[in-house]
Amino acid sequence: MRCPLPIDWLEYLDGPLSETLCSHLQECRPCQLLVEELRRASPTQQLSVSGLPDAESWPRWHETKPLSSAFGEIWWSAEFRSPHSDPTGRVPLLILSNPWCEKQRSWVEVVPLATDVENATSLDLVLYRDDTDIRVPWRVLFRNQTIAETNELDTRIGELTATGRAIVQSALDGRASEERFGPPINEPEDSRIQPPQWMQKSIEFLGRGYASMLEEDGTAQLLPRVVSLTMRRIVELADVAQNRRFAAASTEEEFRSWEVEIPDRGRLRGRIEHRFRTDELLFVIEEVAKELLGLSALMWIAVWSDRLSAPVTSPPFRPEMGEHVLLGDGYGIVPGDISHLELRVSDES
């Protein structure tokens, strides 16, 4: 069942109980948040100054302009102006990384926020009132996560609380509880697939800078949006002497692989190899699991290391079993030097 409209919940609060709505409400956390908000300001009550909640509990923020952004902060985006169209307006953004420098420009990973938690999909993380210091519920539109230039951030308005940071990090690692997400999309006509119309143009503008830079560098086609997903490091221990006769000769060897879940598309897993003679760093694809939308989109892998002054990005590829993706050559780093990997996926099917 798709989420009912707010007017349906108003009737639910003001009238006889509906078995269908009651059943939906028990399973849908976004609708639970919406009903909680409606109960706080019931339209059946006469509003008056004396009947309003204490002012200390009202959502509020103070706009500031720090020199830099950081993971977990909430910013307004800048307005985008064009000679042929009206300004786009500002969009609230959650910062998902600390800034980095690439091609002499400063970049940061961002994801838009919206307050219509009743429209959350299975790709939208729901933040509760206590998860940010702004004290309002948000849905985090991970489908529209992108990379923006830091000068496209306008003002800082808040940040995640300790609880909120833990929830967002668990979502980035693929470990967040299902109750933190909305109902899945079951049909192509589902209106929740697209971001709210008022923010759609801003999201497109935000993602163009990084995609254009990759195109100019010859490493990517111009894409309206690029979604970044953190890859998880998996360490496995294998008995390399299991077929030997003597237990005393048995030793364990450590194998490291990297895995990432791509919502609605599938899963990718592989290992990193270093070719000493050519100083090439490669990602070898060992597992490809396809889901609803498949894995035909263009992808890149970005690599972080303390031995690199800036992350490096692979050429674009479409994943296939056994494929060797060149991560870089001539950098003098080995698999153990890598601290962070990200898979960047275009929104192209």
C-alpha cells in the first residue's frame, strides 16, 4: 500500500478508525512521524497563543558562514541563477564527507533533505526529531546524493546529533535498520521516484560541476547526477595449510576484499591487486549480483590513501565478472595503503 496523503491522516485523527490505515500505520515509520506532527497541532483544536507548544520546543536554526564544511553538518545550497530562467532557490543539504581538493577545486559529498517524511522510499533514510539539532524530522534522499563544489554551499544551519551521526554512518555502511526507511517503490509511476519539484533543478545544478570536470579530464561523460556509495572493507582469514599433514605447519593468511550494495541495482564485490613491475593498482571484480534495475550504469571507483594528496578516480566501467579496473598507476601505493573506497554510479540506466 502506498502512503496515504496528509488529508487522509487528518480524517483518520478526526473520525472513526480505519483498519487499513491502522495496519499501515503500524508498519510505516514515515507515516508514524507524520501522524505525530499532526497530533501536535490538531486542526480540530482552536489555535491560540496560550495553546501553542513552549517556544523552546519550536524548530529553529541560525545561519552561519564557517570557512569550511564537515561531515554531519546541514547547509543551505546556494541559489543557481541563469539568464534564461528564474533562480532555483536554496535546498537543505546534509554533508556526507569532509572537503577534498581535486583539479585545484574543493569538493564535498552532499545529499538533499526534505521534510515530507510521508513520501520516503526504501532509498530514503528517515531522521527523527532528535537526530539533528534543528529538531524536525527529515528524509535523506540518497537517490539524489551527489558531489558539489564547496562554493555552492551557502550557509550552515545545523548538524546531526551523536545519534544522528551514528544512524547516517550505519546507512552509508549498509547496516541501518529497515524501519529507518520508507516503503519500497513497486511501480514505475510512483510519484516518490522523483525529488520534489522545487528542489529538482537545484540538484541537477549541484551535480554538473564534478561531472563536467571528469568530462574535461577525459574520464567521464557529462552526467546530470553521480551517486557516491561507500565500499566496505571485508577481512577474511583463510587456513593456507589446511591440506597439509602436520597441524604445526598450519598458518592463517589475511585476505581483504571490498563490497558495496547499490540500491535497486545489485551488489559488487572485488579485491585490490598491485602489479609491482608497472606500479598499477587494480580492482578485480569477483562478484556481481544484479537486482531490479541491473548494473548497466556507468561507474567509477574513487580511492583515498594517506599517501595521496587527493583521491584518484578510475576510468568509467560497466561491471563484469573478472574485469580488472585500473585505479591508477605510478602512485607507489599498495592495497594496504588504501584507507577508503567509493563507488560512484551515474543515474543513467
